[in-house]
Amino acid sequence: MQAATGATKVFAFDHNVRSRALKSKQQLIEGGNAVQGPATIVHGDYTVTSAPRRVGQLTQPPKTNDTMQSVLKGKPLLDVEDAAYVTGGGRWALINLWRNIDDQPVQRTPLGVCDASTVSLDKVVTFEIKYIDRVGENYLCKHDAGNGWYYFPKMTRSEGLLLKCWDTHGAFFAKEGTTPVPATFSYHSAFEVEAPDTAPPRRSIEVRTMAFLPDP
């Protein structure tokens, strides 16, 4: 992660395992959270409100819904110095590491990502999510034929995809007429592709991280 992004620090704070088969069996992952199915709606994981709120929560002891609670044992993920970097205006980003965790390449419901430069702000919709112990927000996307989409077919277990979910120095915050800056976030979704009848359902993991990044 650090080599790929230039980050000075990276903190893993959450993860999801996705499998339709394991979800149907109500399988739980370590920490007690349920295995989820592939997310088949176009979305961004954070908003201009929920991204800084989530990072602020990392300066506090983990709560019921945090998968890291058994590891952190009641201690915050970010210490006082790290929290000062965040509140002091340092650039940080929320980045997911997405991986196939099956021995076979992904053939069903791969992850598709949207070219952020093709996203119109008037197509962005805020969606509130209520957890047991906190409230989050996602961005959903109205249909837009101008969106550009990409995916990486047949990803193997040895490959990983870094998905930018929020960047405090992203284009949302750029002033008109300034030098182009990185994307703030990337819409993404699982989607259906043709696959052999013998192809297994996709099994994947996404590890949610926070990274301290240099200015663009």
C-alpha cells in the first residue's frame, strides 16, 4: 500500500468478506460481523460528512460494530499525534484493498470501478446508513450514460485492487481554474458478466484503510 500510494502511514481499521454462498449460511467473520454478498448498487463508501466523521471515530475506542475491537482491546486506532495530523489539515485518504480470496480467478460478479472524471456532481445522491452504534453515509449515483467503467477480469488471489473511497485533497475541494487534482472518490459496484456454469461464486475481501498522503 505505501509503495503504491506514497503514503507515510497506513492504518487498517475494518474489513468485509463477501460471498453469496456464505451469506446464505449466515456465516460470521472474526469480530462477529456477518459475511455479505457482493454489493450490486453503484455507490461510494463515504461522503463529505461521513468521511471525516469516520476518521474522527478512529481516535476513539472501537465500538460494537468495529471488526478491530478484539485487536485494539479498547484502545483507539489513532494516537494523539496521528489525530493532530488529521485535525491540523494533513492530507489523508480512505482506501480499500480489494482481493479475491478463492483459489480460482474471479469469474462471477467482479468489481467494476467508475472513472471519477466522468462523474457529474448533480448525479450524486446521499444515502444514510444506520448501524447499531453509529450513523454512516454513502453516495449513490443516478443513471448517467456518460460514466466510464472499468474492471479487471479474472483477478487471482495474488492480485489486489486499491480503491480510493475518499481523498481530502480531491477534486471536490478544488477551486475553479486551479491545477487538476486527484479524484475525491471512485464509484464502484459488483456486476454480472457471462461465466461458465461451473464457475464458482465470487469470494472476496475488502480491507478498509486510512492513509496519510503527501500533497498532490
